[in-house]
Amino acid sequence: MPTFIKKYEHMNSHKLEHKFIEEIENFTFSQERLEQTLQMIPDTGRLLEIGICFRETIDFYREKFHGDCYGVDISRKIIKNRSIDFTEAKVCDVSTEDIPWENNFFDVIVCNEVIEHVYNTDNMLAEIHRVLAETGILIISTPNLASFINRIFLLFGLQPLCTEVSTQSTHYGNFLRQKLVPAGHIRNFTYKALADLLEESGFIITTQCCTSISSKKLVSCLENLAGKIHVSLGSNIILGCMKK
């Protein structure tokens, strides 16, 4: 989710940035998501975080990770405000540009809640593959279109969670969803679709888990229970990957 402001074919990314940046800066990752990510991160090396909106993420990873931390984001404002927290942070649109480091540079790349905002996912994954070390780890997460909760919603003709049909509000088509400013999701993944895309991009999945999305306790418990049955039923998919 951090780097959500991507270039659409007929839209200016900077206009989207002004619209969504204030809302996204107020977003926080759940403790559960951070802890699951932390378990996959090594103790040292070079770490690249793609999308660096949230100070809480890199600070949390440093509880375990003691190497050099790098970051990229499409927003110049975010890079200016956050660069002090990193060894080096650079402006980069991962949808259309090369990640500005050399081949095999990073030991771990964290791409949490980003891919659903990216127009050209193939370019992003190709660049991640290029700059990731041969024995490096990619940690990637995204909401699951085919979660158990979403399957129930679709059964009753309701819009699934984390899908967006407007730039104004998230509640259209589902009276149970909160009326929030959309985050800019333009890609929706099932577990199978994400796994297939990663395989075609030269990765193998080594670790997988899922977390809840809802802040409502009852719904969150249902999400977690479904995810324990199988990751393809979970609400938020987190995958640890290596190069083939």
C-alpha cells in the first residue's frame, strides 16, 4: 500500500498524489502484518523497502534487521520527508522506471501493499528480480480478491473488500464497507494469480501466510480462521520468495 500513486494510461500521477497523499499518510499497518513480515526478514545485509510512506514499518524492521536500509517511492514529498530514516532513498516509479541500483544489490526487498497500486506489475517484478541478490528474499503482500469474506460478499452481489470503483469513496456496491477515500487500487489478486505472476517473473515461493484486514473483531477472527484453513482463503496474503 505505501506506493499507491502510479501512472494510469490517461491520468497524471502527480494529480493522484495530491488527492491521496494526506489520506495514505494517516494509514497504519496492523501489528499482525508487521510481525509476519519481520519473521521473514534476515538479521543483516541490504534491505530495500518499496513504498516508504510509513515510518512505523522500517522502525519496526530494525528491531531485528541491523543492516543498511534503502527505500524508493514515487512521491518526491515522501522521499524528502523520509530520506533521513534510510541509508539512501530515491524517487522511482516502479511501474515504468528502473530501480536505481545495480544488479544483485539487495539481500531483502520488502514490497508490502504496493503491487495492487502498480499499472505495470511486470516491470516492477522484473526490476525487483534484477536488483535482488541470488540468495536474496522478496517479501510481498497484497489483499486477496478471493478471500473467504469476499466470496461471501460476491455470493450476495456485494463489492469485495479492497476493490475500488471510484476516486471519491470506497463504499459503493457494499453497504457494509466504510466510506473512505480510496487508496488507488488498480490491480486485484487472488492467491493463484499472484503465485503465477511471481513464477513467471522468476521467483519461487518459500514462505506464505495471511493476516486479517478488518478492524472489527468478529470479522477479523473469521478472516484469521479462514486463512488457517488455506492461505488462498485469507484476506491479506504475505509471501516470501527467492529467485529460481
